Amino acid sequence: MNTVALAVTDGMLHFELSAACEVFGADLTGVADPWYDFVLCGTGAVRVGRFRLEPDHGLDHLRRADTVIVPGWADIDEDPPADLVDAVRAAHEAGARVASLCTGAFVLAAAGLLDGLRATTHWAHTEVLAARYPEVEVDPDVLYVDNGSVLTSAGKAAAMDLCLHLVRLDHGSSIANTVARRLVVPPHRDGGQAQFVTTPVPAPDNHPLAELFPWVMERLDQPLTVEDLARRARMSSRNLGRHFKVVTGTTPLQWLLTQRIRHAQELLETTGDSVDAIAAATGMGTATTLRRHFNRTVGVPPDTYRRTFRSRTGPA
């Protein structure tokens, strides 16, 4: 059984901590057996926001874990506790996989675990991380970075992205997708955190693509091209690409492919249509094309996806 240890101390952010608890601490033996042996490690009772936690073990227990999770650090202007930094470093030296959530990257950087590596944190603090630890290659645009034994996530909801990524590494895409469905979150999000940086979520009518999106969704069975979308939006293909990057965080083709795959997922869950019929209904053309893109995007073939999710969401 894979042991996941959550390093807790005063001054941590409760959202990221809760995300880790929900993914690794819940009893999901009905999804994968064995699941994780989840423990909290700290120096004593810990105040996290308005909550009080009682750790199961001291920080020295981190070195016995297979995976160590370091939640977000509330005050990045304050140095993280030396005993926490030392314990995280010792756990990594003992062979543990270490992952930080949000500003937990500052703890990993203080421990020297990010030296010479690419890493990320909440977009609002990437410049501070880069200035304070110049040995770290800070990437402000991604949701998470996987360096093998050291992983870092961007802020807030990206913590869930990284937790699900760890589940995917340990148990496979199908199990990770099932966990994501249980949590009512996407198993994998397109784009990076750049799409969230000081950019408000677009209302239905306040961006140049507002009329284009519903038009496309009604025509997913058609072989639409970037030129078709640009013509409908009354702009050049280049300008269309720029607007898509701002609004969705990705390219027109990638966004279109994602919508086709999501529609295919819906049809697999709610109908008994053949894969060939679903390929036609989603504009993929052939079952071979659908299977290739579906497997690459979702992580499992369409037939496997249908067996996994239709039993939970639709009639047999």
C-alpha cells in the first residue's frame, strides 16, 4: 500500500490541504484496492485557518512515506519552519516522492529540492519564488510540473489537478477519471494557469467568441476547420488564435477537439450508439480516428470508458 503523508504545520492554507485529504484520505477501496494509507504529520496540534488538526505522527515520520504532500504556505514573506524544511528534505533523501501544492513550493525551494529544476506555484507569487530562489526555473504558465520525484502545482484548484495526476501515475487513467467524477471535477484540464491570470471568466456576451461557441457546439458533427471558425467569427485565423488563447487558454483546434471528445463521452455514457455512430456524431469521421484521439485525451479507449462510466451514470 502506498503511504501518503501530508506535512502540516501552523500557517498552511486549508483549501489545498483539504484537496489532498479528499483525494488520498477518503476511503476509495471501492475504486481501487488497496487505496492509500494516508497520514498527517506535524509537530503537534495545528491551526489551519479556522480549523484545528491533530497529526497522526511527528514530522520525522515523513521519511517513512512513499509520497509527501506539502500544502500551500499562507505567508510567503515568512520563512517556513526549519523543522518542516529539514523533514521534507530528509524524506526526499530517503526516497520519498515530494509534491507541493500552491505556495508549498516555497518549502520545497527552501529545502533545496527545486534547485536546477522547473517548478511552479500560484501565479501571483511566481515572480517572488523566482527572485528568492534563482536556482529554480519558475514556469508561471502551467498547472503543475512533474520532475519525477519532485512535483509542484500552481495555485488553488491546480492542487486538485496535481493530486489527480499522482493518482493517475499510481493507479492509471481510468481510476483517476473515476475519482475525478466522484469529486465532480475534470480528470484533466487543458491549458495552463496563464488562462486565469487577471483574466475574468467571460460572461456569455462580453468577449469576441461569445457567439461562436454555441454555433460550434451545434455543429460538432461537421468537419469544421479553423478557417470555418474564423469566417464565422468574422476575423482572420491569426486573430482567432489570439482570442482563443486569451479566452480558453488553448488553440482553436485543441478547443474543438476537446469539445468533440466531451460530446463523445456524453454519448458513450447516455446512449447505446456504436463507436462508429459516435465518431460520425462528433465529427471525428471514423471509429479509428475517434479511438486514437479519445485514448490520447482521456487515457482509456471509448469502450473501456463506456464500461466504467455508463454503469454509474446511465442504463446498462
